[in-house]
Amino acid sequence: MLPDTDGQMRTLADFKGKVVVLLFGYTHCPDICPMTLATLAQALKQLGAQAKRVQVLFVTVDPARDTPSSLARYAPAFDPSFIGLRPANETQLKKVTQDFRVFFAREHASVDEMAKNPAADETADTYTMDHTAAGYVFDASGKLRLFARDGQGPEPWVHDLKILLN
């Protein structure tokens, strides 16, 4: 159970009857997260009316920077139906990432970033988060059916989601 950006506690059971794609990432991600969310948005467009039966949930692994308001703008920017979830504390973050066996770690500022700004360190906005780059896909009854790796285009998502929707 995790709070959404409005503070409402959410569980997978809240989306029973829908296929759920659960992703872990963060809003400052320079590449993987926005690419994956954009790809899923394209896949939902290709699904047409069936897209209403798919729910994408984006769980931040960087709640220190991903405030409820920034997360509320980020996930829906790719598709208005996307919901951001933000662990309220370290305990919630550890539990959800352990439950799904998600790896995440804070990466220090790069040498290039340090050269541009010698005062930069991991406490500034210069750090990145290394994290599992995959989606967990649950069928409409809430059973985990697929672990989808990052880097595929929308077509494999459309194919797999159609199978789960039928």
C-alpha cells in the first residue's frame, strides 16, 4: 500500500478488473523512465478503447526529490491516466522495493558534473538513481503475469497487453 500524489493510499486491489503495469523510477531520470513512460503512452494509444482497461502506476525510488506535486505533474504528462505513487518514508520505500525485488541506489555526481560545478555532491540535484528498469504487469484479477524489460518499443507492449485484456 502506497500513497498517490493526493495522499490516498493505493493497493493493486484498487485496480481489480484492469491490467496494471507497475514501474519503478524517478522524475529526474534522464533517459529510461521518460522513454518507458512515453512508450507505454504510445502503446495505450494503439490499444484504442481497450486502453481504459489498463492502469500504469509509476512508483518513485527517489521520494526525497520527487515531491507529491512534481510526481503529480510527471506521470500524467505522458498520459493523463498514469498515476504516480510516492512512498511516504524510508520504511515504505524499502518494503515495496523488497516486495518486488527492485534494485535502486543513489549515484554520485559524475566527474564531468563535478568539473562544471566543484561544489556539486550527492546532496544536490546532480545525483542520479540507478534502478531496475522493467515493468511488472498484472492481469485483471491481480496476478503477476509478466516482467517486461525496458528498451522495447510499443509493439511488444501492445501485443502482451492485448493478450491480457482478452
